[in-house]
Amino acid sequence: MSLSRKRIILTFFFLFTGTMISFAHALDYDFSNMSRTEIGLAYLLLGFEHIIPKGTDHILFVLCIYLLSPKLSTVIWQATAFTIAHSITLGLVLYGVITPPADIIEPVIALSIVLVALENMFATKLHPWRVFIIFIFGLVHGMGFASVLIGLGLPKQEFLTALLTFNLGVEFGQMTVILLAFLVFGKWFANQPWYRQRIVIPLSAIIAFIAIYWTVERVADTLGWL
């Protein structure tokens, strides 16, 4: 990749994320007086904001997906499975088909990060069942996304528009995390013989430690210990 192309990608990345975050923080709208396009843009930005900068747990999960095997094909398969899964449960919760308790979902989300991070540390290659595991955890993360949307509220007149664009915003956020991981270390170090020892294992260990803390904290909060 030429230097000019790298500069174009970096410029686009920072302009895109900066614009999305600045708009997302400015959201304070009366949806009853907004057009379909305005509602769609508002929820697109809310979805992005839920990943960057507010979704630290989801960011770490996506990083775990990327770390073990940063080849584009394997990352796409895992990210696609995660996307399909969280889209399913996001829709099911918002349409009232299922009503998962948030006090259980949040600790499970944290635990899912622990498990994927530990797999990164002990697995020497990407196993076929990894996509299935990511899909299952994606179902859980989708319930977490739904709880955020329920808290925000959805305009009755444009329920489907808000649902779809929020989900699309989440995807933009996830793809931004993957792109950033690629630009920071994947592009330069993924093919190095020491990539696993110096990048995958240390970063996964840090992520696992953070997620274990979250798991304990969220369980304690659920049990009323905090």
C-alpha cells in the first residue's frame, strides 16, 4: 500500500470517527418533530456512540475476535457471525418476543469477553468452532444492545427505521475498531514470527483481566453486594 493511500485511509478514519462522535454527543432531539431521514441519522449516530466511545466491553470483544487470526477472511467470518447473532436478539427483544433480564445479561457479556480472551491465549490456531462460539456470544451482546435502545426509547412512527439504523451504527463502530486494530498492529506485525507471543497473548491477558473484574463487579451488583 502506497504512502498516499495510507494517508487517505487514516484521514478518512479520523474524520469519520470524529464526526460520528461529535454528532452523537450532541443528540438531544424531539423525535416527534423529525423526518424519517433525521430519525435514521440520529439512531445511526447513537448506535456508533454505543460502541465508540461508550461500549468499552464491546470494543474489547471485537478486539478479541481480531487478535487470534487477523487475516481478513477469518475476521470477516467471525464479525459476520457476531453481526447476524446480535441483530437477531436485538430485534426479538425490541419486538417483545423475549425479555431477558439485564442483571444477568451484563455479567454474561463480561464473561464472554473473558472466555474469548482466554481462548486467544491458549489456542495456537483458529478452530472451526470459533465462529459458532462468536455467534452464541453475539446473541447475548444483542440483548445488551436492546437494553440500551429500550432506555433511549424508539419513535413509534419510525420504529423499524430507528432499529435498522441503530444496528447499522453499531456495525460502523465495530468496523472502526477492526480498522483501527489493523492500522495499529495488524498491518505491521501480524506476519511476524513473534506476533503471538508479543501481541496476542499480552493483549488478551490484559483484556481477560479487565473482563474478569467486570464479571465479578456485575455479579456482585446483581446480588446486591455493592
